[in-house]
Amino acid sequence: MTTGKANPLRVVAYLVAPAGFLAEWLVFRPLFRVVSQEDNAAIFAYTPQGGFDYETYEEGLSTGVTFESPYRVMKQSSAASP
């Protein structure tokens, strides 16, 4: 059931979203292109970020954390049985 009243923040979002879109395409993307060029990378201290490779990922490799059980199962020796 709806009351028919618009949320005032939604109206603000309608006005702000186009400004954010324009800022991304007209300011930040060209700025990133200049900063990320190989000649300018040292000036701006830019470090390229590699993409995540799902094919070669091994669990725990990057964080050192694995999901293996910390407890080892001890084998039962047959000599201890009566």
C-alpha cells in the first residue's frame, strides 16, 4: 500500500545524479587518464591496480588465512585395542 507521497531525498537524488554523472565523464575520467599515463605516473604517485584473476586464485594466498581445520585427526593404532 502506498501513500502517494514522494520522499524528499529521492527528489534531491534526481537533481544530483546528473551532476555526478557529468562530473565523472567531464572531470574525473580525463583526470585519471592523465594521471595514469606511464610518463606521469611517478609525478602523481599513481600505482596501477591489477584486476583479480579468478582462474589462478588460491585460497589464503593473498591474506595468509586458510579455512583448513586447525586440528589433525589422529590415527587409531591397532596395538591399543584389546
